[in-house]
Amino acid sequence: MTPTVKRLLIITGSVFFFQALVGYKINFIFGLVPALVWHDYYLWQLGTYMFLHGGFFHLLFNLFALWMFGCELERSWGSKIFLKYFFITGIGAAICTVLITPGLSIPTIGMSGAIYGILLAYGWFFPNRIIYIYLFFPIKAKYFVMIFGAIELYASLVGTSGGIAHITHLGGMLFGVIYLNYPTIRRFSYRFYLKWKWSRLKRRYRVINGGKKNDTYH
């Protein structure tokens, strides 16, 4: 058990018990309600929604996935980078949810957005690791990530949410891709900016040939 994953497990488990004591109303304060974020500026919800869960099995699945895939990533990256990635993908998933469903008044809860970001990173760095689905069916991590991503994309397009925020899951994966490709995206953006700047300069200034004159002066 790595230190950051261990702390996240303890914090999330403690919040779940507190959530059970105070009731569902806490979901509207600390869960992600896009309408409240837009109109009442409940900006803290972009981060706090990750630590609330809708039931024991929802909590168990997320914490199991965090332990299963997060520990190896933390050992590879270090605790600081792993924690930063966890919050980038989790908050990024919330931003996608708020932008795509701005009028939604039902709270979204759970760290599934960050979990899908972690799952993407695991498949990215350990593509040939074998994962056993239901403990019996082996599959490589890269194919596992592709299948889950395709399922979430299809569910988002057809609108069969079934109480699961598929947009949030895809948002976590999207911000994971952006983070993992940030150096390449930065170089591409800088080159695009230079080309755009050069085209503006060419339109603004006229280049005059500075060759020798044909006239002879005495």
C-alpha cells in the first residue's frame, strides 16, 4: 500500500461514514450539481464531489480500483505527481460535466472520473500487463482501457446513463490524455502560435527588394 493511496482510502472511507450519518442533503452541498456551480458559484464542488459515494458497492468498486491501479502508478511516479494527476483528472471530469450539462440539478458523486483517469494511465504505461476480469478472463491492460472507454462513449451517446455519470468518466480519461501528452501539446501549440504570428506580420508589412540600382552617379 503506497502512502497517498492509503490516505485517499482512509479519507474517502471516513467521509462515507459521515455521509451516512448526516443524510443525503450533504450531496447537494458537496456533491457536483452543475446548476449550483453555474448560478450560485459552488466551485468547491469541483473537488469535493469525488469523496462522496452513493452506496457501499459504489465506494468499494472505486476504492478497489484505486488500490489496484493507483499503487503501481504512485510507485512509478512518486506521491506528489500521482496526487496531482488524481486531482487533475477528477476536477477535469467535473469541469466536463458542468460544461456539457449546465442545467443539471441532480448531484454527481464519486471519484469515478479520477479512477478512469488512473485506469487510462495504467494502460498507457503498463499496456501489456494482464488484468483478470472476474478473476478468470485475462486481458491486456491496453485492451481493457479501450473497451471501457468505448463502453462509456457509447453509453454517453445513446443516453442510457442508468444513474452513472458517463460524461464524468470520459472527462477523467480526456484530461488524463491531455496531461500525459502535455509536452507534445505544448510544442504543437507553440509552433502553431509562431506560424500564426508570422502570417500576421507578413500581412502587416510589405517586403521590398533591396537590390542595386541601375543608375550611375558621378
